[in-house]
Amino acid sequence: MSRPLRRTLRRWLYIGHRWVGIVTCLFFAMWFISGVVMMYVAFPGLSDKERLAALPDIQWAKVALSPDNAMRKAGATRYPRDLRLSMLADEPVYRMTAWDGTRQVISAADGRVITDVSEGQALAVAQYHPASKTPQLEEIIDRDQWSVTARYDPLRPLYLITLGDDAGTKLYVSSRSGEIALDTNRTERVWNWLGSIPHWIYPTVLRKDGPLWRLVVLWISGICLIVGVTGIWIGILRLRLKQRYSSDRITPYRGWMAWHHITGLIAGIFVLTWMFSGWLSLNPGEYFAGRNTTREVLQRYAGHDAPTIAAKLPTPQFGAVEARFVWLDGSPMMIAASRDGTQTPLDAASGEVAKIPQDRLWTAAAKLLPYARITERSILREYDAYWYSHHNHRELPVLRAVFDDDARTWFHISPVTGDILGRVDTSRRTYRWLFNALHSFDFQLLLTFRPAWDIVVWLLSILGTIVSVSGVVIGWRYLRA
């Protein structure tokens, strides 16, 4: 390449980084600062433990409909993905989720299909929440900042109910099914405006259109990634370790420019890995496999596909707030859940406690992938690099079944309930390192000694913030000039 051409290309490299960087440094600063907030305050959600804690005890005396009859009332042609018995205010109901995501609620008292929940019923549901003091209906909404994602679509519109507690808790109750969809408190709502919302570029007007939001974030993060690469390139070109600049300086810059140059070189690799992993979180090109387990796989594990489980009513389990009806290797079971989250497997026919033998679980697991065989059976009693608890709790101990298929698939199975807790293959394990490890630094060594994780992420975030803020200051000066 000729010298004039190299000079021209270098000049445009500097110009491009300078002017595009004026805008992108604002995004960089926003991402680093909001990322620190997200270390301690997550986006509002409803965990399974929180959901169970807000349910009343099942009133078994009112249950007059069997699970089989409930499925007939719903018109089920195969066993649903999920079938549960719980309370809707003071009425027992069966909640069914079909494999296409369709939800139905059937009264366990008289068999009617429930498609509409009144304001009074929603307030009665809210009364059982642990934080409930003086529940009042605030409004009926279709979506807002906290219920913006598509996961809530089957439950809309939502009753927004304030509970009157000191934490300012608000409850979202489905007007279709009476389910609690979400709860938020004042602390979550305030801090998320400084955390998840700016970090994910999550305003309601944009996020309600999922494909558009994904495209916007992909382009913004992609452009920022390119700016980061050019910044490191320029930083190396302008660095002198041997033939130094005047006053024995390794950088030609002073003030904010010097801070931007030196900290950019020190933290540049971390800035790039954070940007790259953040970009990958949107799975560009659908390169990485999904996390969901297909119906065919789960049906083989269950060993049953017809819409039947028991000819009689479920056996009362006092203190249970929810009963799930499942099949495991051709045997019907009822999983009774208490308000504290404890789950107890029961024989569906007798109602007696049925501790599941591990041999039975391995037998059922062997049927998950009929074209492959299990090459490793292990019991994880401690977290490792692929099964660990960070912001969300994960069950221990857990069974891991390793298959010899082309994707090297692993299944994690609960030894208590027999539930399949997760599926990972080569693609998902790669994603774990390229996204989770690079973006969240969730290395097991750091998580085991939790203050170490906080210190590392804080230090790197401070360096990234210095690079970003110095770029914003430099850009502002260029614009003023």
C-alpha cells in the first residue's frame, strides 16, 4: 500500500472515530454506569417462590372436578404442557397451558370456563400477597414499562393494584385468568430508571415492538463495537514506548485526551469484550441454539401424551397452595407446593408421598434423545461453570445426563420432582462463555468469594466509565469549537 493511501486511510480512521465517537461515548457511559446499578437491582419480575408465597391454601372441599374432566372441558386433544390446581380468590381452578402457549382456566367447582375476572376477584387475589395491607385498584392497563414484554400478552389487560405497604408494592393481576403476573416495589421502579431501562434501551414505546427493538439495539451496539475497535487501533498507533514524545511522555495528548488515550488502552480489551458479548446477547443471525426443550422431547420423558391422568379427584393435601399434575416415564404424579416453595411429589392415584428413585429418573432420561445414549450420569452437589447461581437461585443437588449426540446435549434434572430444569448443548455452552462470562464475569471462582466479583466488576466499570466520560468531554469540546 502506498504511503499517500495509508495517510488517507489513517486520516479517515481518526475522523470517523472522532465524530462517530461523540455519540457512541454517550452510550458507552450510559452502559457502564447503568451496569453497576444492575449488579444490585434487577428488572422487576415474579419468581416461582414469590408467586407461591402469594397464593392461598387450596380449599379441597370445593374441588368437584377431576383433572381429566377439566381437560375434557378445555377440549384438550393431548396432555397439556402445564396443568395446575390452585385458587382464584375463594374458588379452586385448574390452569392449563397448551403447547402452543394458549392458556385456559377451568373452575374446579362447577367446570365452567373462566375467561373474565372481575375487579373484586382481582382485589381478593391481591389480599393474599405477603405485602398486602390495603389493596386498591389503581387502573386497568394493557402494558406499561414493567409489563412491556410479550410474555405477558396471554394475560392482558392487567389490573394494577397498589397494596398499601411501606415498600410501595404494586401487583399486576390478569383480567383473563386472575393470575398474578408481576409485582414491583418503589425501590425497583426508581433504580431501574438508572439501571436496566437505559442499559437495555428499554423505553416502552420501543420495547413493545420486539423485532424493532432488537434491530435498533443490534445496530447501536454494532456501531459502538466498531468505534471501540478503531479506538484501540488509534491508541496503539499514537503510543510511543521507545521514541517517546517530549517530556518523556508515551502519549502526545494532555488533559482529557491523555486520560482517554491511556485508560482506553488499559481497559480497551474489557470494553470490547463487554460490547461484543452485549451484542451477542441478541443472538444476531440466530446463530446460537434456543434454550427451550421441544414437546417431542418432553413427551418422551413423560411417557404419556393423551389428555388423561387420573379418573378420580386429587387427594387433599392440606397446606398446599398449588398442585401440578405431571407424567414421569408413564406414571402419573401430583407435585404439591407449599407457600414456602417446598415441593412434594405424590402418587396421583393414592396421594401418598412418592420419593422418586434415581434409577427411575435415569430410565426416563434415557428416552429424551432416542438417537443418542447417555455417556455420563452425575449428581452435582456443588455449583460448577455450567450450573450455578448468580442473580437467580438454582436447585442443588441436581442430576446431569450427558448424551453422545452431535450437539453433545446435557439435561439437568431435579432429583426431587423429576422436572427437567435445563438443557444445554455445544452451542449454548459456547454462548455461556461468549456472553455470560464476558459480560457478567460470572466465573465460579469470583462468585464463590462474592466480594471478589464485586471488586473486579466495579474496577473495570470505573475504567470503562473514565474512557467513556473523557470521550464525551472531548466530543463536547469539538462540537463547541
